[in-house]
Amino acid sequence: MKTFLFLAAALAAAPAAALLPEEQNTIRVFQENAPSVVFVTNVAIGQNMYQDEFAVPQGAGSGFVWDNKGHIVTNFHVVQGGDAFLVTLRDKTQLEAKVVGVDPNKDIAVLQVDKPEKLKPVKVGSSHTLQVGQTAIAIGNPFGLDHSLSKGVISALGRQVQGIGGVTIRGMIQTDAAINPGNSGGPLLDSGGNLIGMNTMIFSRSGSSAGVGFAVPVSFIKRIVPQLIRTGHVVRPGLGVTILTSGQKYYLIGDQDGVVINAVQPGGPAAKAGLRGVRRLPGGR
């Protein structure tokens, strides 16, 4: 009996199995970044036959705190079609949010809440030096399970993926970190806890993670989000011209190199440079 009691006491006093350095780092990354991750609820406002308004949740996703001014970054498809938005913090605080700006072409949206003092911005990293095989950590709200972590690696870089509305998004990060419905808009982090992308979509026949997820690289986010905050939209460079299709060009000038300008936008860069579109001459050509 004494031997049994001695062994029991020794086991009780023995320290728990030590965590591996990699585990310790993952825990640190989660603890430092979980307060920066939010749950975004998209709400539609309807009316009944008596003209009374009622709210209908029509979707949810994730987001992350961008700065100390209350700006939240998420996917455009998370907020698409919504009339009102709720942002839920890790401590369960719910804040009303408004849309500041959206860029459907890159599936990026910016919300803003009124109590920035409760927010902790993410550490913004770089996607220019990413390498296939390095650690990728996703934090989000899959299936409404808030602040869930999944871990994997960067599987590929520079992927072209069809995004919202059929627009192709180039330069996407592919990862095998589990991404499921509800993860959209959440951060993808490196092993240092720095933001390297925004989890956006998956390839899956079942609708759940199949190990093929895609994130918008942070290089896009750093370029687009400040524009959305400043102007509400993205200003993209352009020449101010329209060109003929390959068939129209062949019919007009045959098999020649180059493009044929169809029309020039008045006051645009091309017009200022003296370019003109095709014109029909009196003879019909």
C-alpha cells in the first residue's frame, strides 16, 4: 500500500510532457493573433406585411483588425448583399459595422466599427518572399466555431483562381491548412505570426476542406485596403481606349501584328497622347 501511495504521489508531482518548440510557437502565434480575428455576420433587413422591419442573418465569415481606427478587413463575398453587419470580438463583444469600401475583383472589403479602442491590429507581413513548404497558420470561424486554428504549409504560389462573379484572381497563395465555410476573410499567418494572406476560397466537391485552399496575398491587401479606406473604391490605371477583337482586326487589316484602337475616351491618357480610334472613310472603309 505504501508503494502504491508513493508511486501515485510521484506521478502527481511529475511535470506534464514538455511541449515541442514548434508547438510552443504555434500556441504563441494563436495567443498573439486571436484577439485580432473577428466574426462577421451579414444581415439582410426585410419587411413583413405590416411594414415592420426584421433582420435575417444571411451569411457569416471571418475578418481581421487592420488598424487602430476601427477598420476590419474581410472578403467581399462575406458582405455581399448585406444591409447591416455585426462584428463579434473574441471576448464576445458585438459591434455594429458599416462598409467603407469593396473591391469585388480581388474579393476584398473593408468594414469599420465605432470602438477602435477594443481592437488589436494584426502584424502585417510580406508575401513577396514566401516559399513553398513554409508554415501557414489559419485562424477563423469555420461553421461558426469562433477562433479556430488550423495549420499546414504553403502548397503553391501564383495560382490563378476564379473568384466572385467569375473574375480571375491572379497570384493567389495555395495552402493545405484546413479552410472551411466561415474561414473566408480570416488571416493566413506565417510562423512568426505575420499576416501573409486572407483566406478566401477552397476547391472541394463536398464543400468542406479537401486540403486545397486559397488566400489573397497580403501584397494585394496592402495596396488595395488603403485605397478603400481613403476613397471607398480602387483606382486602376488605364489608357482610356477600347480595342477591336482579333476577328474584327483580321477583317479590317488582315493578319498583322499589334492591336487596333476602336475608340478613345475623351480626356483620357490616350487622347492626351494624340491617339485616335478607327474611322470610316467616305468610301466606306
